[in-house]
Amino acid sequence: MLSLLLLTWAQTQVVLLGTGTPNADPLRSGPSTAIVVNGASYVVDLGPGVVRRAAAAAEKGIQALAPANLKTAFLTHLHSDHTAGLADFYLMPAVLDRHAPLKLIGPKGTKSMARHIEAAYKEDIDNRVNKLEKGDPASYRIEVSEIKPGIVYKDSNITVTAIAVEHAGWPNSFAFHFQTPDKRIVVSGDTIYNEEIAKLCNGCDILVHEVYSELGLTRRPPQWQAYHRNAHTSGPDVGKIATLAKPKLLVLTHLLLWGVPESQLTKEIRSTYSGHFAIGKDLDVY
């Protein structure tokens, strides 16, 4: 991992805007990962704090993540820790000179969520567009695409492919593959062990994968242990996926450690994986 300033020249960058979970860790915002290509940003998941983390990245040199440039987002699934920042991502950039609708790509149910947010802020939007602020009406629109597995988005910078994953009983939950002119990047979303993610990566440049500590899980009550084993991927299992996937770099995010040190997670990953990996922190850039 290199500093934000050193990597501003790169054509494609992965920026971790939030590496946290529903646990209220002040050092880790809610889950969100940005792919930056040729001055455009594509943000995966919108956890709490996403716009301010993006603004922090912009202040350190990645202007594609300035609020006015937050125009395209993808949702892996509709859990609240991945979507609680949607209203923020929609409204604050509109106030701060995003002169375009928000493009929102996600599973079935995304359109309903977006329309309810628009309705909830109807009076705010009316005030900002029609009163003294004279806001741009276009910036207060959300253009929603509800997706199925396959190619879900394409423009001159990027082609995005989705595969279905299993997570906590959600009927529609996805991992994404991003093909840019110089890199292939896979973002797992929330998922149990899934060898299809390894196939999706297949030697990709960066595999961004969620993880929990196997040892840390033993500290949780039995009902939570059962939940996490059927919703997320343990350190040893992430290592197994990476061994099959052979990414140039494995980046760990959505970290569920429950008080164990990162050295324990490193030990768990190393028990099944010998390649390069990084334990992600907010605002890391790869």
C-alpha cells in the first residue's frame, strides 16, 4: 500500500472509504470501496460516513472522490450497514455542485429504497431547488438500475460484471468484477465461502474480500456465531479462496475482529494463503 499522494498518477486505483461493519468503530466507517479510473469514481456500497471519507480522499489528491464527482454507485446488497449512507451520497453532493443525477446500480429493492429516500426529503429538495439556493434539479434525481448476474454496467472507463453470492438469507446479493483499461478488480461484498469468487478473480490484480476472525468469533454468543458462519467468511476460508483465485494482491475489508489483534487475523490468513495481502484501513489506496 502506498500513500494517497504517491498514487495520484495511477490510471486505476482502489480506495477504501470504509472498512467497518455495523460495529460502531470510530476508526472504521461503514463499508464502502471506490474504484477510480481516469478521473471518474465508481463507489461500491454506501456505509455511514461515506461522503466525508470520500472528501478526505479528495483532500489528499484523489479529486475523483470530491463530492461533486460522486455520480455512480453500486450496492452489493441492501443490509443497512451497506446502505445507511445512501441519503448522504445522494443529497450532499447535490448541494455541493454535482450537476448530474446519481446513477445507482443494485439488487431488486434498490428502486424502492431510492424512491422512499426521495420522498422522505421532498421538502428539503423543494427548498433547495425552488428557493434561494436555486439548486440543479438534475442533481436531485436518482437513476436506478436493478440488476441480475451478468454485465451490469459499462462505459468508456469500466465494465462491471456481477455474480450472485450467499449472504444471510438475502435473495439478491452480489460480488462485482471491475474491468478497467489496466486492471481487473473483484469486490466480494458480504458472502460466505464461495469458490465462484475465485473464478471471477482468476489472477485479478486486486481481490477485495470481507473477513472475520475465527478466534474472535468464539467470543460471540452462540446465536451470533451461527449467524456469522452463515453470512461471512472466516480468515482461513478467505485464504483458501485467495489461494484458488491467485490475485496479485488480496485486500481485507469489512473486518470483524471482536477484539482480537490484527496479528491473529494475519495468522489465520497465513494458515491457508502464502500470497501478498493487506489488512485494509480507511483511506488506504492500492
